Amino acid sequence: MAEISMRNIVKRYGDGYPAVNDISLDIADGEFMILVGPSGCGKSTLLRMIVGLEDITSGEMYIGGKLVNDKAPRDRNLAMVFQNYALYPHLTVFENIAFPLRLSGKLSDAEIRSRVEDAARTLELQEHLDRKPANLSGGQRQRVAMGRAIVRQADAFLFDEPLSNLDAKLRGQMRTEILRLQRRLGVTTVYVTHDQTEAMTLGDRVAVLKKGVLQQVASPRELYENPVNLFVAGFIGSPPMNFVPARIQGDQLELPFVSVPLRPEWEHLGGGDTVFIAGIRPGSFEDATLVDAVKAGRGATFAVDVDVTEWMGNEQYAFVPYDAPADISAQLARLANDLDSEHLRTQICVELDPASQVAPGSRADIWLDTSRIHLFDPRTGENLTRTASAAATA
Amino acid sequence: MRPPELRLRAPTPGLLALPWDLPLAQWLMPDVPLRDVAVGPSRHLVKFVDCDGALWAVKELPPRLAVREYDVLRHLEELSLNAVRPAGVVVQPDFGTALLVTRYLEGSWQYRRLFLRLPPDQPRQRDRLYDAMASLLVELHRHGVFWGDCSLANTLFSRDGQVLQAWFVDAETSEVHPRLSDGQRELDVDILVENVAAGLDDIAARLGRSAELRATLLTEAIDIRRRYQTLWEILHSEPVFGFADRYRVEGTIRRLHELGFAVDEVTLRPSGTAGNDLRLHVAVGDRRYHATHLHALTGLDVGEGQARILLGELHAYQVQLSREGGEDVSETTAAQLWLREIALPGMDRAHAAVGNTGTPIQAYCDLLEVRWLLSERAGHDVGTEKALAALGHNVVPTDSAAKLVVVETPTEPFEVVFDEDFEDD
């Protein structure tokens, strides 16, 4: 049993700065949990506290139901995968994987052989057991490194940005390997990354952190479709969600490029002078000429001036500028800062079918799925429509 | 074409002229003055360049890692820790790579030399190796540096009197913190033990050694943890004394000095327990206590291990002078006389006796050691001549530090260095 449970974990450094600020998180046995967020958000610090590399200022850390705050890393039975990824060049793959076991002196030769062969099978390295690391590909070498972690039969695997130093191709390969491995072994895994794409493709659940505070922990789909606040909404998803000012006037929601009828779920938000931030994912738009009449009726169609387009083969993006009032621009600039992204320009990114013929510098008809509009409180960043819909589906 | 961005400590002509606009794989003789230095496999491409009177290691890395490593090495230099010195980092935007330049440590060698150039199975010599590594890790940890990949292959060794110094080479996985947690230190020691065990195991296998030796080496590697812990505890113990027993502080200080550690400051504070007990806290300084003292007396700049031996001889000479003169001779006076009459001539002769291998200081320390060992065996002082002869023919006790003269670099330090009997697959 290796569930990991964190209660009110705080890490404060000498100057009093809380790198991790009251985080509580439960990771189920066998779950693949991702910790993601921009640099400085505390994800690595949190991982290091799980491992025992950082002292916990306050709060409790439980592994397998036991309090481990004061336990040395060695005694927590966790495996930091890739921590020491130097392979011994003169040992065979078999001996490389077996070595830590031999060193511990606690296992017989037969037991070692059995564990190594099991690990080799899981990693599909059986044919390579007699080879030396120099004769292996980059991907195979990484798998040998994983083998070392597997044979220790740890209660959990921990990864700290393991792919950041790899080239893009190897990174993609290794991501698949790690996922496959976790599925086969069913070992509790905690994985830290700053890359939200990685987070979304690997995790059962993803914990989004910002400045030491847990923003939201949910499945990738839930984070994508129901982000709890502006930060999560803007951090998850690529290309990022569009943020535009919105105002409720009578029975309409006014966006800079179109006004749409007020949906029932927005009615409680009030109107008048309140300015909201509307969040709309690029995929919520479509080329209106490719939308049939029935579907068109369920959303809103409008005409815009297209600035530039980017054709990527399997998808296409159009960029549409709009005007924004000064106060909203300031808010958007602050949000861009929080998200570690470039200044959010006052333009929307629209994802189009690759077959769309929308041309840059032209006027185009765009359709918007209004059911996928999120409305955020500009002051608090809270997702106001999520609260409503979550309640609706609860 | 985007030009490379150069950051060099000492922009000497040879270094500047290197083809920084080419990928390292294309640096070839004779256009580039390369040297073949057998340092074992590395995660990245490394080449050695001989120019401006020194040997430089050039390593190709992703730019982010290279700059990081450069900063860590600079930090280690500021702290005067045993590490290779960074000479520069060059970012090559066209290739998305960077080249990290470090200065190769003169007079240093890789651990394999110890095993390849000595008769097999020399536990006393291995002892020196382990002590050196444990010492290095303690020093790094004391200064908040986490190594992350401590191994024999990542370390260079040099001779220092009767001990060895270990030098930190590869800072790729290192982290600098204000202080290390116990967990971090433990992990670093675990990594050291595993890597050292693997390195020794490799050597044993290559030398065709018995399973028994392999088992012994494994045990010795695991034992490094104890060496580390013992030293760490000595440096961090905070004993409690009664106020009346505060003279015992002197004993603690003396012990630290004997180990070579300077003491920066001592505080005695109420321990919080009953009575008037005080808790001693010692701020331990650099491990150059004897070296600093010898330098102050003689101007000689030597290693800590060497200084200890030389100071011993200096003090013996001081006693001799006092006896001969019938009155006390000050340490300062004795030092000047010793330097001129004994040490400098002695260094020249000893250095010549070993064919000018290594440094004169180390040769002289070896001479002193050999003379002492032979005298002990004979029951009387055998004198300098006999010791010189023994040293010259390397007919010295196998456990002596002097035996290690065989691992030092040959006369021309930048000759092509082959690790004979040691070919990579």
C-alpha cells in the first residue's frame, strides 16, 4: 500500500518566504499524479519534501499511512527515477540494473536474477541484457536507468522534470515509456514538470501550483473543461485560452467581436457595469461556412477581420485582433505575468479545420459555441460559470 | 550565421584563437592543438586542448546546463573548494550548444592509475583514496554544495604529503544551497557509495581479480559512509561542558587542528539543561591550518598534508638548534634557517632523485617519509643519503605514500597519456 498523503504542508525558508504554502493533497495507491506549474511555484520543493531531501516546516507527510516527516530518504522506500542516471559503462545492462541490489547485500543471487529479469521484461530489454551501455540507443539507456528504480520495488516512483534535458524526439519516446511502465506496474507515481502538455498526456490527475499554493487538482479533462480560476484556465491548454472582456447588458453577453444571447447559467451573475473576463478556447470557434444550420443555431455567428493565419497541417489557427478598454488591458497584462507568458495581446486565437479557406487579411465568418464560454471574476480570477455548471452536474 | 558568445576568464591568445564557431566534433588536429587524455567515458563530448602553457578541457553541453555548471564551478572557486577551475563558457547559437572550458588540474590523475601502476591489492593506498573522497564530500556539504553524482570517475586525485586530495570535476548535477538538509547529505553519500562501489568493481574485474577481492572492495566502498559520518560528526559535534570544565574546549580545538581544520570562532552558550552547563559550538574554517601556518613562517605555498610533514621537520630542527645553541630559538628564526639550510636544498635533491617527477615539495615530503620509515625499521636514523637512494629506486615500503610517486605524471606533463592495459570496449 503506498498512498501518499500531505496535510497542510508548509515550507518556509530562512527569510520566511513560504515556497510551499499550506498544501494538502492525497495521492491514491497506484495513481499517476502530476505536479505542474511555472517555475517557482513550489512543485519541486513539494516533491523533495516527499522524498526527504527538504525538511518540512510544518504539516504532516504520510506514506503508506505512516508519518514520515523525520525519516531519512533511504528509509522511505521511494525511488527517485533518473536521480543517478549515470550508467556504469563496463557493466552489462543486467549488471547495471542489478548493481544497487548487490550493494545492499540483502538479496541472494537468485532473487537478484529474478528481479532483474522481471524488470527487463517490463522494459522490453531482455535481448539487451548482455550488452554494454555504449552499444545502446539513448532511449534504451534511459530504460536501463528506469530498471534500476524498478528492481528496488519501491512504494512509489518520483520524477523531477526527467525529460527536460532530452532532445524533443527522445522526450516524446520517453514520455510514452514512462506512461507504459506506470500502467504495467501500477506503482504510485509523482511526476513534476513545468510543461503542461506533458502533464496533460501523462497524469491520472494533475495538481496545478502557483506560488506555493495549490490551485486545482483534477483529471486533465476536468482541468481543461472546468478550470477553477484564470490561472489554471490560462496555464492548461495549448494554444492557451483566449481572454476577452465581457459585459452583461440586458439579455445579451457583450464580447468585443460579437454579442450573444444570455444563457440561463449566466443569469445569476448580474449585469450593468460589471465587466467580466470571458475565457474561450481556440477550439470553441469554427469556420462558419463549415458549420451546418442546425449546429449554427446553437451558437453565434459573426464576421471578423482576420490578421494572420498559421497552417500546421492537422490544425489551423487564425488571429483576430479586437479593441479592449484600458482597465481590462491592465488585468490581462497581470495575468500574462502570472502565467509566465508573453504579454497577452488583444487578439483572439481561433482554431479552424485545416480544410478551412479563411485567408489572412480577409473578412471571415466565424461560429462560436457559446456553451463553452467561461466567465471569470476579474478581481479574484474565480471561474463564475464553473461554480454554476459544477453545481448543475453534481 | 550567429556568432558564438564568448565568456572567458583569461582571454589568452591560444584560447581566443580556437574555432569557437565550429561544433566540437569538428575540432581536429593539427588545426587545433588537441591532446589525448584518457579520462574514461563521459555523458558529453569532451576534448583536451593544449595552449597558452596549460591543458584545457572543453565539454559540449546544452547551453542551459553549461552556464549552470560554469556558475557552480565559479562558486566553488570563490569558496576555495577542491574543484577544477572554470575558464570560460562559449554559447554557440547556430548549433544550440555551448562549450564549457575548464582548466585541467596539473599533477592530478584518475583513480585507475592507482590500481594500474601499483601491485594489485593495496588496502593502505586505497584507504588514502577513500579518505580523500570522504573529505571532499564533507567539505562540499559544509559549504552547502550537493554533488548529485559523486563517483571515482568524476574525481581527480593529487598527492599531498602522506594523504591524497580529491578534486571535484563534474558539476553537471550539482546544486548550491545556503545549507544542506540531512536528507540531501544522506542521498549524496548514498550516490557516492554506489558509484564508488561500481568503479572499484570495474577495476577488480578488469584486473582479473578474485571474487574475494571484489567482495572486499564492495565492503570498503560501503565503509566510506562511516568515514564521512565520523568526520562530519567531529566537525559538527556540540559537546556540553560544565563551566568549570571549559578547559576541555582546548582539547576539542587541538583535535580539529590536528585534522587540519582552522577554527574561526568558538561560542559557549548555556545549554539549556540544569546547572551552569555550556554548549560548545565551533565555527570550523578551511582545512588549511598547517598550510596557513607554514606559509606565514616561510612563504611556502603547499598542500595541507605536505605542510603537516614539513612543520614537523621544522619543529624538530627548531629543537635541534635550541639544543645546539644552548638557548631557545624562536619558531620564526628556525623557520628561516630551516628553509635555507635544509628544505630548499633537500627539495632539489629529492626531486632529482625521483627523476623530476611531480613537485619538489612532494618529493621532499616523500624523502622525509622514507627516511622516517627506514629509520624506524633499522632502529636508528638512517640519514638522508640512504633515504635518497631508496627513494630514487622506488625501493620503499609498499604502504608508504612515497610509493605513489609511480602514479604521477611523467616529466612532460602534456605528453600523450595512455592508460596502458586499459582499453575501452
